[in-house]
Amino acid sequence: MTQSGLLPSQRHLFDIPGDVAYLNAAYMGPMAKAAIAAGEQGMAAKGRPWLIRPEDFFTDSEAVRALFAKLVNATADDVALVPAVSYGMGVAAHALPLKAGQSVLTLAEQFPSNVYPWIEKARQCNAAHVTVPRPADDDWTRAVLALIDERTAIVALPHCHWTDGGLLDLVAIRRACDRVGAALCIDATQSLGVLPFDVQAIRPDFLCVGGYKWMLGPYSFGYLYVDPRWHDAPPLEHNWIARQASEDFTALVNYRTGFQPGARRFDVGERSNFALVPAAKAALQMLLDWGPETIQATLRHRTDAIAERARAEFGLDSVAPDRRAGHYLGLRFTEGVPPELPAKLAAASVFVSVRGKSMRVTPHVYNTDEDVERLFRVMKDALS
Ligand SMILES: Cc1ncc(COP(=O)(O)O)c(C=O)c1O
């Protein structure tokens, strides 16, 4: 850390060439060299399966569970290992009660993995699916609070909106959920690891995260925090390792009714993936070493500077800093993104995402000042 409390660029830990400005963590985070090496080692072990011992099915999975728990201030018992947010929210939708006439709340333009399971659940239960309209002033918290009422049974939200980083005050929303007895289900894929999340403060019923974006982990590996009040709920699927005493490979056909403790019953089948788990473990360790608070401050500093310069040089607007997550920026083009801009950026090895009328700029700890200069050079060329 520097004296200012910000992290210096961690580019040296990544395999990103100097002339590539990768400003697209919201699309897919790169794995660091250490995580790639750990994954390669794990993959190689599968070439010598006689060396893979029964305990290896548990050791790294438990380590990863404990590291994720540390990141969100939970215990390892509260964490299940899942391949995707759609799976984790499938678990949540399967577990949570919903009665006819009640409702499930999601945001306008929310990412589908935290919407489809609820549309389906509402359909099955004769309940309503309510969409919170996009607020003109970007105050999603107020917009959500205005729609929580006695009918609301499930509130399914992100921590920040995936289109432009619009931030939600989940502590205030939890309080409103408590008042009407609603469950809170969070998809934090676009924030966890780089924006602090304390399950003791927010008290989500379920919190799911895809690990391949901001968490810099492998694809198809994510995490599901389950509040203890749901640990006895039925899992989505019935795999052998989630059952009691599965450590004893000689006795697996002594079929058990009991499960492994806590949220482990919600683990996906074959969760002990020998290539993915070591890579995920290395990635989690790095995030914990840097610390989400420090990463957030570092990325806030960078996106604020980009936002100010984009306004000054090109008149581009974005969500105000106090309503936007610090790591996330959507530059708004009122007339739409000029059609030639994406191609010009890609040709200059500047990687961002265009979503509707916005250009999403999402840096991480590997970015440098030179990456930002490269972005503005291309924008100047294309826009002036
Ligand atoms: C907010 C959010 N959630 C989840 C995902 C990925 O969902 P899944 O893990 O179900 O593929 C994405 C991918 O862009 C996302 O932006």
C-alpha cells in the first residue's frame, strides 16, 4: 500500500501486456499468474489419479470455503460452493417459501441469473413479480424502499447495478425487509471482492457470487452464503459428498439421511474440482491480502478521475459518485455511443464494454495510469 492508503498497480502479478488497456473486469476478470499456476498444477494432478487421495476431495474445498467466509465475515459452515449464480439463486428459490398473492422484487434491467429463478418461482406459487423501475436520479435505494410492502416476501437484488454501478444501501433495505418479514437474496457478482460486504451487517438470507469477474477466479466457480436460518432447507440436488460421513469412501452405500454440516448440503455435485478449486483458492488469498476496503478506495480514486475527465473533455455524464460503487463506471452518451468508437478502442487494445447508450469502464488493481491515457487518446481521436 502507498502512503495515501491506495494500492499501487499490481500489474506485475498478471499476464497483461503493457500495450493492453484492459478496463473490463465487469465482463471477465483475468486470473493472476499465481492462480493460473495453481490451476495448472491441479489439472496436471488429474493425469496421475493414483496420487489423488480421498482427503483431497475435502481439503482444498474446505480451505476455499473458509477464505470466502473470511471475505464476507461469515463462518465456513455458512458457505456452499456453486458453479453459477443461476445455480445459487436456484437453491434460494427452492428453499424460500412464497405464498399466492405475495410478491418478489427485482430491479429493472437486473442481470437475468437473479431474475429468471424468481419469475419462475412466482409463476409456480401464483405470486407476483414486481420490477423496480429505473429511478431518474439513480437513487435505487429509495426506489426499492418505496415498493417494499406487506405483500413483499422476497427481495432479490445486486449490491450495485451491472449496467452502470448504481449502488444500493443493503443495510437500509434489510431493515425494510425485516419490517415486512421479507427474505433478502443478493447477487454480488459485480462487486464482491472489491466492495466490502459484511453479512453480519447486511444479514442476507442468501448471497451468491460468480467468482470469475471481480474475484479474479476461474470460470464456473462461485460461492453461496446461506444464513443459518436456512441451513435445514432442502438442497437442489442430492450428491453423495454432501451427505454425512462421505469422507469414508468405503461406506458410501450405507445411504445416509443426514447431511454434512451447515450450508455444505447446497454444494454442487463434483464441487471438489481439482483444477478450479486451487485456482479459486489462490485468487481468494490475493483479494484478502489486498483487502476489499483498500481495493475499493484504489478503484474509486481511478474511476472518479476518469469520470471527471470524461465530463470535462467530452461532456459525458455518469452516476454521481455517492450513488455509484467506486469500482464501476458507465459513461453516458445521450445520443448513443458513436458507432465507430468500439472498433477504434478494440483496434488500440483498449477493452471496455458498450451497453446500450453507455460505455462501461471497469478497472481493477492491475490497471495503470498509462491504461487510462490510452483510453483517453482513443476517445479523443474518435470523438473530436
Ligand atoms: C450481476 C451478474 N450476475 C451474474 C452473472 C453471471 O451469472 P451466471 O453465474 O449465472 O452465469 C453476471 C455476468 O455478467 C452478472 O453481471
